[in-house]
Amino acid sequence: MNRRSLLVAPLILAAPSVWAAPVKKPVPKPKLIALDPGHGGRDPGALGYRGTQEKGVVISVARDLARELQAHGRYRVMLTRSSDTYVPLRERVARATDAKADLFLSIHADAHPDNDVRGASVYTLSEEASDREAAALAARENRDDSSVAPSSVVARTLVAMAQRGTVNDSCRFADTIVGTFGKSGILLLPRSHRKAGFAVLTSPDIPAALVELGFLSNPRDEKILTVRQHQMALARALRASIDSHLAPKSSPTRKA
Ligand code: ZN
């Protein structure tokens, strides 16, 4: 090869790339959101002042939220139960883990011996409960389930979660829900983000929170929790929380 052809050769080699089809950027798969409507089947969950069952309220809100999330194809959604069936807590965790969900939200409504207590609250996993009420709530939500994780499993999960960053991510998600509820005019309990050993929040790979939408034991909360308009408002606020939590860190947060 003479000196001239050496100079020309790179040009010839480079030329085809000008005409090559543009390299397609891989389209990221929409995030998979696991929604976990509490209780179901033989387990009605909390009972309202006038007899409303928690299991019916929470699946209604979960279905609304699933529709909100699936609109425009922005997310994929899975429900740990889609009908009035009993699904053990360990099975709910397994379903979300096997599906490789990116975020887990358990949806509940509470009851309290004091009928005046009302408002929503959000919980994340902790070995030590943040307060006695949170500990009692976790005991209620874990009740009637032979698959409940012993405290050693909670402790082991927290170590694994800390290594993967899912503890902080779960807390950030819970705080985002509290903030969005506040902005949406949804009444909150004081100290709205609390912590306890919830068996359903023990997937080490998935940032997870549990929301209590209000108190069925309070007549006003019970009434609004059965009104479709309020259920849809809750679903919209939860969708906005998920949008905000999953929004790229560098870009401004999407509005509700
Ligand atoms: Zn519940």
C-alpha cells in the first residue's frame, strides 16, 4: 500500500457509517408498580362504624390507581390480589418479588377504639416501631396470617434493604405520599410517616410503603372512604406520589 492509499483508506472506511441507519436507543421498559390491596376473602380487614369492610374499600382504590397508572402507558401495574380472595402476606411479597416490581404500595384503611381519630398515614418497615400505635397497627395488619415474618426476618430484610438503598428509597416514597396528600387536601394523622414491622413490606429489593387511607371507625372517614369521588381523589394523589417519586432526580417534579 502506497502513501496515498493509506491516507484515503480511513475515508473509505468511514463513509458507510454516514449512510447507516441511525442507532436506535433502547426504549426503557415502563416501571412495574405492585399494588397490594390489603386483606380479602375470609379476611375483611378493619370494620367500619356502620359496618364497611376494609377489603372492599382498598380494592376499589387499588383498581382506580391501577387505571390512573396505566393511562398513557407510562407504567406497568400488577395487583397482588385482583378479586375478593385471601392472599397470605408472604405470597403477596413473593408475587411482587418474582415479577421484579420497581415499587410496592400496600393499601389499607384502619380502625381505632377512639371513634374521633381520623386521617391518613403512611408506614415503612422498621425493626423498632416508631410508636406504640404503629406497633399495634403492624400487629393488626399481620394478624390472622400464618406466613407472618418473625422479627428475625424483618431484621434480615432491613440489613439487605440497607445494602441496596431500599430503606432510604422507601422512606423517601412515604414522605412523598405524605407531601402529596397534604397538597391534595387529604386529611393526615399527626406524625404522618411512621414505622413498624409490617410483614408485607419485607421484599429487600423493592422500595415499599403501606398507606392507611383513613379510619373506618370514624363516621366521617368511613363515609368519604365509600364515596367514589373520594376514592378516585385518593387514587389520583397516590398516582401523583408515584410520578413524583420516580421522576428523574435532575428534572423538576411533575405536578399532580
Ligand atoms: Zn389493613
